Amino acid sequence: MSHTCKNFEEIKEELKKGYMAMSEINLEEANKGLGSDNEALRICEKNLTECE
């Protein structure tokens, strides 16, 4: 029984490490797109303002 529990705990820790690493990658990717998202919003707001 202890072998199974240890194995489960090891797997749990590896998954935790993997999720932490992916969260850092996801944050980097989100930040890369932030500038273009803001520019697209600015253009949309400008176009809407011109329609008024």
C-alpha cells in the first residue's frame, strides 16, 4: 500500500510542477498579445466614434 501512495504522491508533485511551468508559459504568451489586443481595441473604438 505504501508503494502505491508514494507513487501517487510523486505523480501529484510532477503534475503540480508541470502546471506551474505551463502557467508561466501561458502568462508570457498572454503578455505578448497584449499590445496587439490594445491596438485592435483602439481601432474599434475609433471606428465606433466615427459612426456617431
